[in-house]
Amino acid sequence: MVELAEKKRFDLIPIFYEIDPSALKSRTGCFNKAFENHEKRFDAETVRKWRRAVDIVANISGWDSKTRSDDSKLIQEVVGDLCERLYSEPSDETSEFVGMSLHKKRIESLLSKDDSDDDDDVKMVGVWGMGGRGKTTIAKCVYESLSTHFPSRCFLGNVKGESSSHLRKQIMSEIFPKSPLNARCVSPEAMKRRLRGKKVLLILDDVDDIQQLQELAGDCKWFGPGSRIIITTRDKRVLDEHSVKHIYEVKPLRTTQALQLLSKHAFKTNRPQAEFRQLCLDIVEQLCGLPLALRVIGASLYGRNIAFWEDKLCILRNSLDKSISTPLKVSYDALDEHEKTVFLYVAGCFNGEYMDRAIMVLDPFVTRSKPRLVTLMEKSLISMSNNTRLWVHDLLQDMAKDITCEGKMKKRKMMWNFLDIKGLLTETMAGGSKDIEVESIMLNMAEETGLCVNPETFKRMRELKFLKIHNNSTAAGSKVCIVNVEDFDYLPPLRYLHWEAYNLKSLPAKFETNVLVELNLPDSSIETLWSGSQSLPCNIKLKSLKTLSLDGCINIEEFPFVSDVIEELGLRCTSIELVPDSISRLSKLTELRLSHCKRLKNLPDTFGNLTSLKHLTLTCCPNITVFPMLGNGVETLSLNGTPIEEVPSWIGDKVNLTCLDMSECKKLHNLPHSLRNLRNLKLLYLRGCINITEIPQVAGEMRRLDLYGTSIEKYGILSEEEALVLHNRDMDFLKGFLTRYVRMYKRKRNSR
């Protein structure tokens, strides 16, 4: 880093986290010991360079954590100062190419030659991403950068919808400008013959048809040695079918880059004016780093006063600007009707949900919805995280909401807008006679004060399959009330029912549950579900039931006898006293929540037979005094706040364990030495364990070792160098935590 800083590649700004800067200058304490150890393992010249680097860093003005009251204050100051530095520096990028340098660098690395290449070093690279992310701009930037190395070159923009023969003529005219043959109809074979010995740079922008791509750039053998072909597309499937090995996915701009791009168009400078700073941040957050949106909105705000900016922000929060939605809607319009349905449901109802859960609900609406989800991912309309959760870009979600508001209210299949739903469920609408064709209602009560529902309306919604009412709970109770409760005797045969703070004691008597996949009634007043047999009989033999959450049901006193296929079981804050020996038959159970069960006693030994169990939570169970028997598949174990005294030595056999939380276990004694066998253990929490006197012997790359409030003397058997390493990992953990927290906060705010 010091070498790069000296070459003016970047500025070096140190953060002295729980380290005295004077110790760095004098090389005392942990630094002196560290260098002594380095001298035993590395050559003298290498250590000399490191010593010099430390000397340089010690004399650079930075931040000292010990002069701040807490870490949050330090983080605020660091972020503020970095923002000032970033925006005060001039940029050599044009307004069109803000933030493109990183994209350009990564694509050029894909284009560079490597030993594994065949076909005489001809390379095809795909640039893939949703509309408006700057794929064309990136391609232009790379084209301008590389064009001097290619005497024969062609940038073919917006090829979608154009005839292949016309496009081939364009390519040949630019590569062979003086040839009279270009006026003729050029077949793919003729094009291939003429290009075979030619080193070319070819950009095919906005390709959406595999046949078109095959007729313009059949394969690498079409082109001469050293040729480079770049294909931009919204549909990853086009690249996969064409066997394009190198694919670059275009991500949104980072916040600093987005602010710079917005400022260039709104103020004609690299940074926002001081009085507009907060508004710029709010708009950037709303536009989610989409370059197209930032340019369009920035230009519309140029020369406007603060009141205009505030009005624009309000509009953006409630609907999508037409100049943004039009290019985004191109991808949606290209879908077939089934794909459109799946996209709208994911955008409105399953954003952030597990894919398998969405499929169970979607299948009745669209036959075999999983292939449709895959298609939407390939077209960049949805994405999926590593833990198989579905995600939709905020702007695409806004577009989906606008689409559902089109057409006459009684004819709409999906309804998300509060005012529309309010009109649908009022006394006036209930008095009609014609059926209401709506299939899905998602009612968000986050910013609404209340809604009175006439139950007669439901009798006209024979096709309703999806009903979700959320953010409905207040200190005073439910925001949604049923008028004429005695008439509420019918609900359509729903596939999915989520009604937060449902304020009646039972569901309607005429509610057919034959097709019900998910029933979710959090914070409700429910006592009986419906007349006749209830959901919690003595023996729950629902063959398809994989998840059962009874969290917070304080009147549940007995462990439910569920079917063997159950995978997730939530019994948090119940009055259960015993877990039966027969729990061992739940061979597919992966997660069990038993936290805050005040009456729960120690788990049976048969609990160790649950080989599929990965996550167990027994937080704040005052009668759990013995460390539970565990299967070998356990990954996370939360026992914090229990009176457990000892961790057994066999814990070392649970090699899959990644997180062990025993915070505030006041009676817990030192952990066994077998803990060192857990090479996958990343998180160990012993905060507040006052009887812990020895640092636990751990192995592998620990990311978090929390020993605050224990009786361990400073450092103990842990060297100062090792302690420094743990502090550094704490910072990595903090960074990851903050990132996840900000994303979660943003999603919650946008869902209101």
C-alpha cells in the first residue's frame, strides 16, 4: 500500500484502532515483537521494507480510536472525511463515463491473453446486466480504449430488432470501407471467409436473439488471430447458448460514484452543493446506483430550487419516472404472459423470500414456475443470492407496481396500491353484483392509519388466491378492522394467507383450505382456526408441511407431533416443558427454535440422533442446565443466557460447527481443549461468562472471539500479535455487519 501511495495511485489514510500511534513510531510493544518474529521467517530485505513502510504510516495523519468515545463516532468521522476527500478531488472522467474505470479494467482483464486460450487467442466477452446499468456506455469506453490497437474495428449499437443481413453489411462496410462487395447481400459464410484472416475489434450492443448472434459472430474461428468480440445483452441465456466463456455482470454504481454522476448532471460539477447534499444522498439511494436513472433525473434537476428537488424526491418515492421506466419496461414487454406473471409476483410478494417457498405458491398461477424464474434471472429482471433468496432491483419493483395499476380496477389481477385496495374493500364496492377478477392482494399498512373492510366483498372475489396484509400491528392493535363481524363467514380458497395482527378469534367458517400452502397469522388474536378439526391436532400428518412456526404462541404447552418431513420448527416463547424422546424420528429437521421457553427442561439424549439438524437456538431458557447432545451436522448453536456449567469434550467432534454463542452463561467454566479440533469455527461468543478464566484454544480462521466481561487477564496466553490479528478480524466483522444492516434497513424502508 505504501508503494502504491508513493506512486500516487491512491492516498493512504491510517486508522489506529486500539493501537497507540506513538508505539508505531517507536516500534515498541506488539510491533517490536512482530518484527522480531518476521526476522526469523523472512529475509532481511523484506523486513527492512516493512519497517520502512511502518515508519511512513506512523507519520501520516490518521484517526485514533482511543480519542473517540465509541466506535460509532469514529465510523461517522471516517465516512464524513472520506466523502469530503472524494468530492473535493477533480475527476478526469467525462460525465458519461463516471464510475466506468473499474468496469473497463475488469473487462480488459477478461479480454487479455492467457495460456488457456485456444482459437489463436480470439476472445469473446459478454457484458450482461439489467437495462440502464450502463452496458452500452461500458462497451463504448472499452472500444475507445482499445480501438488504437485494432485498425479494423466496428461498434454496432442497438442491434436488437435489426435484420441480420443489414447488420452484416454494416460490419463489413466499416471493416472493409473501400470494398465494392459490401453493397451486396453478405451471407454468414461469406462474412466468415473474409474475416478469417483479419484482426478485428467488434462490439455487438444489446443482443437479445441467439440466432442473430450466430449470424453475426458464429464463433471464434470466424475471426483472425488477436480479434476481440464484445457482446452486451440483458439476457444471459444468449451468451450461454453461444458458449461465451467470459461473462462480466454489470453491478450498480457505488454510492460515491452515483453521487458524482448525479452531481455532474445536476450541478455540472463533481460534487453536490452543500445545501443539496442530503437531497442528493436521498435521490441516489432511491435510484439504487442505476446510471441511466442518475443521468436522467440529474439533468431534470439542473438549475432547480430546493422545493423542486423535494417534490421530485417525493414523486420518485411513490412512482417511477417515465423516462426511467420506459427503457426498463423493454425487458418486461419481451416476456411471455407466464413470465410476466411470475415477475410481478416476485417483485411484489416474494422479494427477499426463498425460491422454494415462492415456487410452492406460484405453481397454481403458472404451471412449473421454476423454469420461468430461471429465465427471469437470465434476463436480469431478478437475481438470487447465495442462500437461494430472490431479489428484485428497487426500480424494477417500482415498475412492477406501476404495471399492476394499469387498467380498470375490477379487471386487475394484482392489487398493491393502498387507495385501490381501499376502494375495492369499501361498502360501495361490496354492494355490487359482478365478480371482481383480482387474484392477488398485497396490502402494506406501514404508513396508513386504518382500514375498515366490508366482509361481503370477499364473496365476489372467487379467484382470489393470494392475500397478504402486513405492517398492520400497532400498540393499540390492528389497523385493519372487519365491519359487521357476524357477516364475515367466507374467504375464497386461498393458496397463501398472511394477515398480521388479525383481530378476530377464528377464521371464517366457510374457508376452504384444500389448496392452502402457507398460513401466517403473526401477532393475531386467533384462538381457533376454523370449526371442526384445528391445525394443531395431537398428530400433524401433513405430508407437504416443511415449515411450522409457532413462535410466540404462549399457550402451546406440548411439543407438537409433526410429520417426519418437517424441516423447520419454531417454538420460541412457548410454554413447552419437555421435548419427547421421539424427536429423533424427525430425520429431516434442519432448524429448531426453542429460545425464551421459560419452562423447558434439558433435552433428551435422543436429540443427538438428529443428523440433519444445522441450527439450534436455546437462548434464555433458565432450566437448560446441561449442554444438549448434538448430531454431527450442527453448524450454529445458541445457548446464551442459560445456566449451563460445562461444555463437554465431545464438542471437538462437531467439525461442521461454525458459530457457538454462550454469552451471559454465568455458571460456565473454561471450555475443553478439544475445541481446537473445530477448524470451521468462525464465531465464538463468551461475553459475560464471568467464570471463564482461560482463553479458549481455537483453530482455523476465527472471525469473532468475544471475551468481553470474562475473568481472563489481558492477553493471557494470547500474544499481542495474535490479539492484533483478532482486532483486525473484528473490524472485518464490523464492516460486514454494517453492510448487512444498511441493506436490511433499506429493504424495510422501501417496503413501506
